[in-house]
Amino acid sequence: MGVLGKDIFDLSRPWTSTRVRFGEEGYWVEDVPEMQAYGSTLTEILNLDLIPFQAVVDAVDQVIEKRDSDTAPRAFMDLCGVVGALPLYRLYREDLRFFGKMQVEQFAVGEARDAFGEFVLEGDSRLLEFARRTLEELAEIQERYGRFLGRLSEGPVVEKKKGQRKEPLTQQMLARHLEPYVSGVSLGADPRVDAPRVDIQYEVLNLPGREPVLVEKISFSRLRDFVYVECMRGMQKGFVPKQCANCGRWFLQSPGATFAYCDGIAPGETERTCREIGAISNFREKVKNSEIWQLHQRAYKKYFARTRKGTMSRAEFEIWSREAEQLRDRALAEYDRERDAEKKEAIVQRLKEELNRI
């Protein structure tokens, strides 16, 4: 029964690595047809609470230490469920999740259950070894990539307007002296050596409903190796995880976007998102620190009140609003360029007259 137990219960044996196909727009994991966005798995890991995972691994270690054969099957099945729900592995390890949800009696009774317990107590399961190693890797990824990405986005909280030029990620890395991180010295398996090399093959991926694409196929035996490749490929294409300036959770920023806040529901709110709250906060801060914005807002409220009273039509207000924005933005640009205090004051006074004349 001991040999049979190893064959039946060592559920990690069939898949010891994860096959990933990398394309231009994203990647495909194993046989899952849905394309994943670059940086999506890293973002999940950065937000992952490791405490429940640690608790399940500890529970298996405890039953082994106590030689508790009665509790061992349930502890091992819980471990299967947790591993199957981890980032990356949740995409294709339905077998582990299904096994983790089963009752022990549904899977093994009598001598088979005894053999299952003996197998767990031996403590040499590949799944248990994988879980322990992956737990260490997850903690390492959170610490190292969190530090790297945090430094990448250091600075004042700014959200670019639509159409404004975004500073390329490479320039941001150079400006913050992060080139050593990119080479893998600090992001790889060991802080003293470069990141592990991977073997690449090419194939044509032909999925139903999609145009055939030429992809790079890589097999990863460790999560840290996959994350390194996913992160750097994503950054090449403009995908980068970023920490929300409001709630602190990580979100995936897509190419061309510059957001400081995520679009999840904000803490303490039922409907408003962090991005909505952040926009309001940024706007208030902007108005508070700018005479020109204060003038514009006073004039805006005055003219908007006229539409409430019926002394100004909606159409007239919209025309005024567009012209007022142009005057405001022109005055802001002149004000920022000017160094003379008297000339700055003259710009403010001119804007005040113009806003109340149109």
C-alpha cells in the first residue's frame, strides 16, 4: 500500500513544470485558451495574503510531527486546494482544487485511507516540497518586486490627462538607477547572481476564434523564474503593476495609462472607487494651491448658478465653460513660465476679467 499510496496521492507528480506561451499581447498558460495580460500574475502575487497558505502548510507539518494519521488526509487535501488556488497555478490546476473540496470519505476509506495517512506522514510528498518552496518564493517576490516597483513609481501622486505624454518605463528606470534590478541581480533566485536562464522554443498557436500567432514556449519549474520573465516582458510592452495611492493594493497599469489610483471600491465606501476619490482629492488639492484654479472655480460656480435660476441656458453655459477652460489653461501655462511676481499677478487679474466678461 505504501507504493500504491505514492502513485495515487502524490498529485504533483504528473506536472512538475508550467508551460507558458508568450505572444505580443499576452501569454497562454498550459492548455487554457484565455490569454493572460502581462503582469497579471505578478499583480495577484503582490496582493496575495500568505497567512492562509502558511497556515495550511504548517498544519501538514504538525500532523507529520505528531504522527496524527487520522487528521493527515484532511490536512493534505486542504493543502491541495490551497496550492491549486495560487496565482498562475489556479489557471490550470483544477484537479488540485477539486480534490481539496472533496470529503476524505469520498476519496478513500478503510485500508486506502490508512495508506493515504501513511503517505502523508512520510513527509516526502512532492506537493508538500513544492508548497514549502513556493511559499518562500512568494514571500521573496512580494519583498523584492514590491521594492523594485515601489521605487519605479516614487514621487508625487500624479495622474496624466488623456493625450498627455507618458514618460517611458525605461526612462523612469534609468532616472531612478534601477538598471541592476532589471538584469536580475536582485530579482533572481539569489541576490548575488543573475536570474536563471530559460530555454525557449517557438511554435504556431492556433486557437479557435483567433488568428494564428507565432509564440515563444517556455517551461518553468519555479514560480520566481516565471515572474521574472512575465514582469520584464510586460514592462517591454508597457504593462506594470502599481500600488494604489489610496488603498495600497496593487493594480495592473496598461500601456499608455498613468493612474495613481485603482478602480476598486475604496475602503469605507460602498460605490465610489479609489480612482474617483483620488480624482476629487487631486482636484481639491490643485484648486487649493493655485490662484488661477480658484478664480476658474469661483466663476464656474457663479455661471452654473445662473442655469439653476434660469437666467442662463444650458447651451450658453456649455459655450462659456469651454471658453473658460481654454482661458484657464492658457493662463496656467503663462503663469508657470513667468518668474516675475508682478507679471504673475497681472496674469491672474487679466484672467479674472476675462472669465467674468465672456
